[in-house]
Amino acid sequence: LFDEYHVIELYNEEATRRNILGKLRYLTRRVGPEDSVTIFYSGHGALDSAKREGSWIPVEGGMEERSSWISNKDIYNFLKIGAIQAKHVLLITNSCFSGDSFRSFRGEIPRASDEVIKQAYKQGSRQVITSGGAKPVVNKRVSDNSVFTHFFLKGLEGNKKPFFIPSELFKGIKVGLEKNGDRTPGFGTLKNKGGEKGGELLFFLNLDELARLKEIEWQERMVRKKLRSSYEDLSVMQIQSMPHIEIREEKEWGFYGHSTIHHQYEIKSVGYEKVVIDHATGLMWHQNGSERFKDKEKIAGWVDNLNLKGYAGFNDWRLPTAEEAASLLEPTQKFNDMYVDKVFDNKQPWIWTGDSYGYDAAWAMSACYGSVFWSKYNEYYSIRPVRSMK
């Protein structure tokens, strides 16, 4: 994740009080005013009942060897503006009693635009992400790591943006811990240490990884099938002339057929909200779909409500066009006698599209018959919303 030249590591027997404090003192001499420092501590912590403050417990320490403990206050004093010259410092602690001396961020963390991120980077910062507050925590394990470390690494390794900030990283950690029934993590700024004007450290994606992702994106776009996303009033002949469709039988109401696109489906969960990404078309589909509606206004209202809620973090969901809906049709029945891939929920045998057929009718897709047909708004069909990915 980081250039080895810029990484200092202390593991197991190396993590003594002397070595930890020595490395912190080294940083005060080593880094400059335009540098950023990230410190990750994963180990034991305890509460000094006499001082009423949390502490790190180094390798030689124990619950009764308090003279070897390193108090949070001592750690924070090394990191304050004036002690260490770095413009940005981010302290990440995965231990008990790690959240007793910082100003936590309250309320919903806003989504950061590129411009907001750039402005935040200009301001100095002293930020903290902790696995819990000023109390003991139960350390569950996920894939040989604690739950906190698992979602911390997942946030870093899963990032594909050129840069992102700790508040974005914290969102994923918080959702992951709460979803797994774990404690509530903390995020905020060090108290009275400077860097309290809204600044944030930036994580920059490794240049080699960024180049690799751009190459993959370019290859996907080269082979991606572009489907019409704007609605039209279509005749039966126009429907039967849609691209990427093989028709088994033409009908006066539409056709029986299937898509010729080789899909690259990927199912994802954002919290408890599932989506299906089709890398072949650049479309993101609502995995579950809706109940059945026959009223045009109710159909539009359901989609509007989905966007108001920000399903899966997006608010640009819409009805698919006939082209997009038809792209889901498979040549054979896949499961539950449906002509759609099993990544989709099988409770939507018919879905509406946004394309119209005259004034009071619209085009629909049947997953149970493998067809596209026009229908008046007196039939109960479901909605499978879609959105175009950039």
C-alpha cells in the first residue's frame, strides 16, 4: 500500500516502550512541513485508573506494569503542531481505551467532492480514527485480523479513486463494524493540538496501480456495448430492429428473443442494499426490483422515492429503456423458468420500461417468456431500476 522507503515498522518484541517513543521522536526530526504521516497502532490498551486516561501497553508491559505504559496524552503531544512538522498526521488505533482525548465528529459525515478534498488538503490536520471509545472492546476476528483492521484494510485496498480522505475511509469502517455487531469506532481531531480547521490528510493511489486501473477501464470502454438511455416513443418495427438482439419469433406486439451481449455481471452490497453491475454495458441494476404497479404516476413515484432515499448511495435511478431491459434476456431459462441471469431476484417476471407506445401504453419486458411487448397501464408489472455508470 505504501512505498517501503517511507514505512517504519515495529512488530511483536520490537514494540517496546523505548522503541515506540524513539520512532515518534525520530519523526519529529525526519518529516517536513509539507509531509503527511499515518500512524497505525494495533495492540493492547488499558485505562490508568489514577490518571483516568487511556494508554498503549508495549510488549514488555502488563496490566500491573504501569511504568512501561505509554499514555494517549504522551502520544498526542508528539503529534501536535509544533512538535512534529508534518502538515497532516493521521493516528489510527486499534486498542482498548483509544478514544479518550480527541474531539469526535458528530452527525453524518458529508460526501466529499474533489474540490472539497483539495481545499481540506490545504489546511493542516491532526486526525484520529479509533476502534472504540474510552472503554474495553471485544476483539473479534475476520480473516486473521480484528474486525476493525479487516475493514480498515478493505477500505484502502478497495479504493480505486486517485485520492481519498480519512473521513471517507472511516465511513466504510463504521458501517462494517456496526453491521458485524461490533463496537462503534471513533473519528475526530486531536484536542488542542492544532489542525482543527477542517483539514484532512490525503491517501494517494499508487501510480502503478492507478495506471493499471486506467488500462482496465480503457479496455472495458473499448468493448462496452453502448445502449440507448433516453426514452422514445417506439413502433413495433423499431423494437424489432433494436441492436444486440436475436429474435426467435416476431409478433404484432413485439418479439420473443434474447440479447447477444456477453455480460460481465458483478453483484455488490452497499450496506443491505444490493446492486448488479454489468461491466459489458456500463449499467448498474437494482438487484431486487419492486412490487407490481399499473398506474403510471405510481411507477414514477416509486422511482422518485428510491432516489430520495439514495439507494446504494445513488440518486439517479430510472426506468430502463427497452434496449436496456432487453439486454437482460438470456437465450435459455436460467432459474425458476426465467430468461434472466440468477444474479437478479426472480420475483419480477414482467418489468416496465420508460419507452412509450403511443399515449397510454409502454414497452415492457417479460423474463418468464423471454419477450419484449407493449402494454397499456392497466396491467400490474414490476420495476427494475437502472443507472448509467460513468
